Amino acid sequence: MSAKIVTITSGKGGVGKTTAIASLGIALASLGQKVVCIDGDIGLRNLDVIMGLENRIVYDIVDVVEGRCRLRQAMIRDKRVPGLFLIPAAQTRDKNALSPSDMMRLGDELRAEVDWVLIDSPAGIERGFKNSIAAADRILVLTNPEISAVRDADRVIGILEAEEKGSPDLIVNRVNYEMVQKGEMLSTEDILDLLAIDLIGVVPEDKSVLVAANQGTPVSLNKDSRAGQAFRNIAMRLTGENVPFMDLEEKGGFWNKLSKLAGGN
Amino acid sequence: MSFFKKVFGNEKKSAQSAKERLQLVLTHDRTDITPAQLEALKDELIEVISRHISINPEAVNIDIAREGREQRLVADIPIKVAPRRGR
């Protein structure tokens, strides 16, 4: 195996990186891929609770890097989907406990083990962010249709360009179709025009995301969730499939379920 | 927002304001050039060019244009029509 290492980053906090990593991890593993999700937010770990694996942590990423355990011992198996693992962040350390070269070494070791390594970057553009992108083959920038989130995304894209990481792909999260229609929310087209990078996914605002977080069951496990569907689509695009973008106008009514059965999105 | 503005849609929608504000902010974030610096650059350019060519300082326009992720310094400097010299 030779894993692809994908990092999700955003600059701004609270835009949905952790939700995206958990959902993409579940979705890729459901496609039969072997996936490791890494929480890169040392000191502020959260991917464990979003994935619902918080009670099973023994070792964390800093333990691996500092040699207190083997890599395999820090990989928590998600029992819901075969082939999905989590490497949690250390909670009692800070970002300086890891370096970009530690992440490169860890990435190289994981490449041989799995198909995908998904890294959840912390907010900001400092050490934790630098660690998270060090080993990445591909970077996804996630933003919301909010003026501050778009500005921060642009800053991150600029840094990635300056570091010659290549052009990242964009995920627009929490789009409220009605507000966009009323002209009270930036549309995906507006954001693409401003940021000028390629789009890999648009995720509608969806109450089921909070419910999923409450329960520790990533939203892509919920077949009825539109956000879940959007993340499953992104996972398929990552594997190289050409999946059309969801029609955000669509509501979850009877006729839509029927059209879904008939092969819609 | 007044009732009439609401009904007749004269009020600029907030998404449009957000986009326009972002266009300006991102240009400055990306280039690190402040409007004041741009103004100073314009004054100096006018001074240098005026030494060689007759231009109308009022009509000079210097701006940063966006093209995808690239920024471009665009100067529009109309030249004054030179009076024809008789032969």
C-alpha cells in the first residue's frame, strides 16, 4: 500500500474541520479503503469525541513520536466500519511536542500500512498547522460562507502557495440555500471567485451534524443526512470518481427520496 | 431598512456587501500594500513620468487588479495630446 496523505485546514477555528475528517474517514472506509484519521490538534483534542472513540484511548500521537509505544498500539480501531483507525492527539502537551519532521516520519511509516491518512489540522497558521501540512500529498481548505472564514481561508491558501504545497481544493461547509437565495449569504460561486481554487465539495447547513456530534456517530453514517451525503460525495471525489455536486435546493421529502432511488444524488 | 427599500429591492443585499468588502480586504492581505502606499506610489510615478511625457495628473489611475490568485499592478496614464509642431 502507499497511502495518500490528506490534510484539512482552514485558518479559522470552528468551521467544521473535525466533522469533515470524521465524516470523510467513515465514508472512505465504507468504500472499502483502509483509513487512519490523525488529530493534529495537540492540547485541544476533539476528533476522538466526534468519532465517539474517546473511551478507548490508551496512547496518542506524541507517545508514538517519543517512542513510548509502537504505531499500531496508538491506532484505535473503529468497530463500526472495517479498516478505520484514529490516532488521537495528546491532551496534556502543546504543539511544540511535535515537529514537521516528526510528521514526515510518521507519514512515511503510515504510508505502508493504509490507503488514506487524513490529518485534522488545528486552527491558526502556527506550529500545529505547519506540522499538519508537513507530510500532506493533498490539502483541502475548508471554509464557511462567512466573511471571516473566507478571509482566513485566503490567508492559508497564500501560505500553502508560498510553501510550494501546490494549490489546495476547497470545501464550502454550512451553506444555507435559503439565505443564499435571499442574497444574505455568500454563495459557493462568490467564494470560488474570491479564493480562485478548485472546488471539491459543498456541504449544506444541517442540524443532523450537531446531533451526530452529540452521539459520537460521524454524520456520514446517517444515510438520511444531506451533510452526510455531501461528505460521502467528497470521499468519492477523493478516490477519483466524478460525482456531480448536490442540488442544495433539494429537500428531504418523499419525491426526493424517490428520485434518489431512481439514481439522483 | 425602510419599507419601500425592502419592497423595491434598492437595498444592497448583505452577501453583495460581503463579497465587495472581501475583494478589497483580500487584495490588501495578499499584497501587503496599503491604500496609502498606493497613493504615494501614484504621486511618485506622476512625478517621474511628467519629467518625460506630458500627462494629466488628475486622470492617472493606479490600482491592484485580481486575476485568479495573481495580483497585478495596473496603471492607467492618459497622455496629453501634444500640440503638432509645424514643419
